[in-house]
Amino acid sequence: MPFIPETKVDELEDTLDELELEQAMTYSLADAIREGSSVTDQCVGGWTDDDGEQMCALSAAALAAKARHLID
């Protein structure tokens, strides 16, 4: 898994509302990318930059999934 700084996970987690079961069933990759990219900048040519401030779309989605406790 790409480098996901815990500080970014915590930052995003603080802004999220808890998903209800019905919402969780329709949570999509696009939703995760939008959420993750709300606390990062775009990284081109790699998964993340060295300090985790910039992430590609998939890394941003992984950040959001981690903030929602969908992955470890």
C-alpha cells in the first residue's frame, strides 16, 4: 500500500460524518477519491510525494477508506 500519513487520515476523519448502512452500500471509488483529495494536492508521476501532502487519485481513495475504517 502506498505511504499514507496518519496525520492526513486523522485530518480527513475529523471532517467526515459517519456513514449509515445504506450510504455505505453505495460508497464508490469516486466518492473516496473526492474525499481523500479534499485534504491533499494532486501528485503526478507517483503514488505520493515524500511528505504525503500530494497523492495520486488511488492513494487519495486509500486515504479516505482508511479514514472511514474500511481498511487498515
